[in-house]
Amino acid sequence: MQFLFDSLLELITQTSVNLPPDVRAVMAAMLEREEPGSKAEQAFKIIAGNVDMAYEEEGPICQDTGMPTFLIHTPVGVNQLEIARQARRAIAEATRLGKLRPNSVDSITGKNTGDNLGVETPIFHFEQWEGDEIEVRLILKGGGCENMNAQYSLPCELDHLGRADRDLEGVRKCILHAIWKAQGYGCAPGVVGVCIGSDRAHGYTLAKYQLFRPLDDVNPDPQLAALEARILEEANKLGIGPMGFGGRGTLMGCKITAANRLPASFFVSVAYECWAYRRLGVRLDPASGAILGWIYRDPERPVERMAKETGFPLSGREVILRTPLTEEAVRALRVGDVVLIQGEIFTGRDAVHAYLMKNAPPVDLNGAILYHCGPVMLKQGEEWIIKAAGPTTSSREEPYQADVIRRYGVRGVIGKGGMGARTAAAMKEFGAVYLHAIGGAAQFYARAVEKVLGVHLMEFGIPEAMWHLRVKDFLAIVTMDAHGNSLHAQLEEASGQALATLKGA
């Protein structure tokens, strides 16, 4: 199969940079339904522009290119070992080219392999069939939405919804609860794949398989089709909206399957997917490995732009923030303010925050902005070039963030999804602010980086290193201010009340 490597590399590249048409169509319709001038509409416009940039530049849509997961159907007699070998080669090459971020980390040592290969990485699901062609489907599901997966054992008690019993009504409550819990952490609007039944492990696998279904298909089971439509309608009444900013668009799709179970067990497994819903597939010639056709997309059909205008329209009311930040500048900000950041910032994710608990920072963080970001980087000569740079989910840093603010004088934190009460208290006491960037908008924010000034703690690997960046017009929204106000806490409470109204619906 002399063309197999090239075919798989093209599949990986297109999955990372080109959002499928069915996802584009749903998102475009959602944008039209949002209130003009609202934060939700602003978020959707940035997302739309980012999707266009990724396709035009062949750069990753989101900097978290996820855990590559292949679902492969082969005719009887095809060498599956060779397909896996060539897929691994293609994954490593896509990583070298900057189409994937090096995401494979040894769970014992914490060391990043640097090429997205490792024990059980990537993930392969092989199945034989009686078809004449090889079918390869790939999904790139990022860590932020993977953390929002959920599994319920019925009967159980749920926040705002009460008891969920072992019936479809109980299943409905579990799915809505999982969507509500995801809030902005999983980069809403999202999609959920659901499995009713099976065991714990296989239920999760079957739920993830549902994410390979097109958004515009109809479940062949009438009961499940009705439940999917109902979940979609009710979830979009919760008011969570894109990024958890509030709004009408919370869920893009719900796909449900059912599997037999043991009498003692009744699991509902939910696989949550973010708006950066990257999955594509190809049909391959089993003799040559050449691409015979695409799944989810038609390469002969021109890719239409999602954004109606180039760039993001500014209102003139944006606040200019220049680093290093002063306490006075930070205290003047309020929840809802849109800011444009100018100057130098530093990235810092999980490894950096854990390091700062035991060690002094390698840079002066007094008045600094710390960006929760694991970028995609390529080295050209002696210079580092940033290929993708959107925010990661900030809640993982909640155990550390208050101490980092208190010890080192950090004045600004950029991320997505918001943070908890301890961080909010530290921001109020010491004068700091949380600046929400648009999750997944990796190309949009990469263009705001004028220069990579340096890197520290490279031993943690590219995503976890501390990158020193100079930015211009880096757009973010204040969602936690230095006066104790939090948009995230307000929206969680309001959406919880909306969820309660669906308890007996």
C-alpha cells in the first residue's frame, strides 16, 4: 500500500485544520440566532473567523489537537498491523509539521514524547467488515472537553433535577445534567454522544462512537430520535451559551445509542465534544492505500467562509491594557469589559503552576499576565514560530492560582471557563483580574502574538513550558474582576435555575 502514509497524513492534516461542513452549518445557524452585540455573538464571530483562518493557513483550529482516535474498518485479509504502523508514522510527521501539538505524556514520569506517540497513543479501534474498501475515521477530541465526559449509575440524585430513575426520563435528566456541568469548561456550544447501558468501559467507547455520526442524521430508533431532539431543544433553554457567556446556543447536537446491560447495572455514559468538532474520514483502496473518497466532506465543493467580515469588529469601547499591569488599572475593570492587551505576557499551564508552588519563577511576574495556554510551536533556525495559541481550561489551576497571585504579584490571568471561589477571593484581596479568551480560537490568538521572546522550563515539553510572548490587540473579556464579581458563578446559578424548570418537563 504505497500511498497509505500520504493518505493518512492528509486525513490527519485536514481533520486538524478543516471543520466539517455539517458542523459549520449548525454553528452558522447558531450565530444568526444570538442577540446582536451580545457577548455570545462576539464569541461566535471570533470562532467563525478562526475557522476560516485555520483552513486558509492550514493551521490547527484549536491548539489542543487532542488524543488522535482512529475507527478503522478493514476487509477480511487486510494487514491491520501495517495500517497502524503507517498511521503512527503519519501522526509523528503531522506533529513535526505543526498540524498536531505534541500531546502524548508518560503518565508515570510526566515526560512529553514530543511526537504524539507513546504507550496506547494514538488510539486504534479496528473492526473487520465485508466491504471492499478500507474506511478510516479520525476524531481529535481535546482535553478540555474530554474532562467534561460524565458517567451516571441509575438510579441517582442530580443537582436541580432530583432523582433519575432507570428509564428514558432518568436518562434525559442525566444528559441534561452533564451538559449543565460542562458550562464553559468544555468550550460550548458542544455535542454529546451518549450510550445507555453496556458496562462502564464499553459504554464510554460506544458514547464516543456516536460522535462519528453526522449532525444532520436521524436516529433509526424512533424513541431515541425523539429523545435526541428533546435534549437539543431543552439544552438550548439553559442559557449557558458559547464559552459560558450566556446566550441561546449551548448544544449543537445529541447522538444516542443503547446497548444491553447486566440487571444490576444501568449506566448512562456521556462523551462531551467541544465546538471544535474535528472529525473526518476517508475510504481507501486496500491494494494501494490511495484515497477513494472522503467522509463528512466533498473536496470538490468549495469551502465557504464562515465569517461575514474580515477580522473582529471593534466597538471603540474596548479597554487598552498595557503590561506590566498596575493595581489601579486592574481595579478599574468590571465584569463584561472587553480588553485589548498590549505588551509582554507569559504562558503557564499545569506543570508551571505546580513548579511555582515549590520554586521561584524564572521571570519577574510582578504585574504580569499569566496565560493558561499550551501553544503549538515550530522552531525555524534560532526563532520559535507560534502556530496556534488558544486558551486552556483554567479550572485545573484552581488549587494553585490564588497562591501564585499572592506570592508573585500576578495581576492578570487569561484562560477559559473561569475559576473558583479561592481564586476569586485572591483577586479581590490582591488586585487581579480574570480575562476570558475564546476557547479553541487558536489561529485568532496566534495572530495577536507579534513575537516569541523566549522560553523557560522547556524540560516540561512544548505545551507545558513557560513561553514569553509579545502580543498586540489580544482580545479578552473580563469575567472575574477585582471586586469579587464572577460571570461564571452568576451563569452557573442562573443556568441551574433553568435546569430545575426541566425537572418534571
